[in-house]
Amino acid sequence: MPEPIIEIRDLCVDYVTDSGPVRAIDRLNLVVESGEVLGIAGESGSGKTTLAKALLRILPPPAVITGGEVIFKGRDILAMDDEELRRMRWREISMVFQSAMDALNPVISVGEQITDTLLAHDECSAEEARERAGKLLDLVGIPRDRLGSYAHQLSGGMRQRVGIAIALAMRPSVVILDEPTTALDVIVEREILERIRELQREFGFAVIFITHDLARMLQVSDRVAVFYAARLVEVGPAGELRGAPRHPYTEGLLQAFPSVKPGGREPKSIPGQPASLVNPPSGCRFHPRCERAIEICPKEEPGPTEIGPGHVAACHLAK
Ligand SMILES: Nc1ncnc2c1ncn2[C@@H]1O[C@H](COP(=O)(O)OP(=O)(O)OP(=O)(O)O)[C@@H](O)[C@H]1O
Ligand SMILES: [Mg+2]
């Protein structure tokens, strides 16, 4: 049986705005298993980045974690003090940011940025740190002689690889990748995702892989969780979600991307606009856009229904 490495229980995150709190993560229950690739999918604004930053406790105001627990190796991250957080971040859980390509410091060489990370968290000498920085560049497929390069001397794909090298530097047990490849062309994207998958198999860390591209995610993930308007609507093995999605929103997301098979069907977009978080629809939040909504859908919020082993959907039609 896979062991959970992170257990998220009833997590709630609000953004406190002038017009009142906006709940961006609503009563989330989700497990990340050791060594798995867990994909997180959902339209723009569904709460993916908020979740990632909540796990590391790096959410800036006006975000407030208003409830729940995030259990990592038996400890609640939400109850950790500053010293425990310092030891957990990067060493145990690291993140490649959505804008990682632009997140590098322009006036410090990439080698120094990697060694700085190592020296800040580890008890190794400057010489060891430099040697390890070279190995990290090798790992992500950048020649070592680029240690002295500055961000502007590297291509977008290379900068993104450096971001991944920095995230892997401390050998964490969980790496969060927030849209790591969206700004790259498809060939570079595929290369980087394949490299991450190889490294993940070699080192055994878990990956939380965030993207709005469900089709791409299904190719690289073991399990996938789908969010709609701050709520988890479906989670299950990637193969099952691809072949037999049980939430109409998951189905809609799948159809919204061109088929990966040559000569496949035309993409079809989900009708309507993403739900407002300020005033979310009653009952099932997806019901105004759902072609299969029935009488109960606007009235009652569907609870999670287990459809098969490890496959759960929150839909009144899922039985
Ligand atoms: N600084 C902020 N102030 C107020 N509300 C915010 C703020 N940042 C995010 N939100 C709210 O939280 C919701 C979730 O935002 P988040 O960035 O987590 O979405 P996302 O799923 O990562 O989207 P994307 O795919 O565009 O990156 C947004 O819809 C927005 O309503
Ligand atoms: Mg985001």
C-alpha cells in the first residue's frame, strides 16, 4: 500500500477583500502519496496556486488559512513555528513557481544561485556546494560549464530547468511544480516533463504537478485531482480519469483540449464562464454549466462518492 506523505484535511483558504472574504480553497480533503506524481487540474482561478502556497505556508496577505490541517510526516504544517517551517521548506517540500522562468536573479550567476540555496540550508562547504551545483545542472540536462551564466544568457527552457535544479537541490520528499512548462514550446515542454519523470523515478520524491492542461497532465501523472471553483470535484488514477471521467466538469476539461491522437476529435469548450468565488452557485457549483444537471443539482451540494478504489467524484450522477 502506498504511504501518504501529505494529508490535507478540511483545508480552507480565504482572500480577505474589501467586499468580504473570498474562499479560494473550500474544505479540501486530499492525500499525496509518497513517490507519486499527483496532478492538480482546473481552470484559471480555481485555487491551484493558492493550494501550493498553502502547503508551504508562503501565502502572502490578503490570503488567510482559515481552517484545516496539513499533516506532513506526522506534523501539522499549519501548526509549525518559524524554525520548523524553515527546516521544512526546500529541505522537505520545495516548489518551482508558475513564473520560475522569470524568478531567477538577473545579477547573480545561476551557479551561485544554486550554491546559495545549498549553503543556506545545508552544512556543506562552499567547494562541496559548487560541486553539487554542477551535478544538479547535469541532472536537469544543462552542461556544467553554464554554472557561470546569467539568466539572460539562457533560453526559457534552460531557465526553467535551473528552477527545477534549485527545487531539487536539497533532495526534498515533495516537489511542487506550478505550471512548470506553460511558457515553453511543446518539444521543450515534453523534454522537461520526461526529465522530471525520470528524476522522480530515480530519487523517489513525490511531485505535485499543477496545470490547466488536463490532457498533458494525464500523460505524466499517476493520480489526478480536479478542482472547480475552490472545490475538489474528482480525484482518481490518471488512467481512469482519462478513460472514464465521472464528473461532467472533468469530461468537459478533457474535451476542451485537442485529442493527442492524430485525426482525433475537435476540441469543444465548456459553455459559460467559470463560477464566481464571491457568490458561488448554490448546490453543485458546476450546475449552471452542466449539460446533465438534474433537479437536485442547484439545491444540494453533492458529497464525495467513491466510484472505485481511490476514485472519488462529487456529483449527484456519480454512483
Ligand atoms: N491577491 C488576491 N486577492 C484576492 N483574491 C485572490 C488573490 N489571489 C487569488 N485570489 C482568488 O483566489 C482564486 C484562486 O487563485 P489561484 O491563483 O490559486 O488560481 P489558479 O488556479 O492558480 O489560477 P491560474 O490557472 O490562473 O494560475 C482566484 O479566483 C481569486 O478569486
Ligand atoms: Mg496558478
